[in-house]
Amino acid sequence: MENTRWGQIKRRLPQPYRSEFEEFINTLRIDYFYNGNYPESYEEEFEKWHKRVKEFIVKLEGKRGR
């Protein structure tokens, strides 16, 4: 991940955003998408991650506006 666009984005983020972003990539992109390790209750899981990512973006936008 370090030499990809995801790694470049991660390096530009301050903590704690960097760790949270890395968790998104590790779970959503690698574990679910690449490895196909989808949870049984995928609709609930989708809603959980959708909410987390949305909140993450709102936090980043708020930080940028300061």
C-alpha cells in the first residue's frame, strides 16, 4: 500500500485520520474487495461502513476549513 495512490493519500493525512483511513483501506479494499471476505450480514456492514466513511469525510472537511 505504501507505493500506491492509497499510500500517497495516507501519508498526507495527519493522525488520527491516517490510522482511520488505513483501516478503511485494509477492510474495504483489501479484505472485502480483493480477498472476498464479505460478512454474512453484508447489508448491515455496508450501512456501518457507509456511515463511518461519511463521518470521516465530514471531519476532514471541517479540519480543512480551519
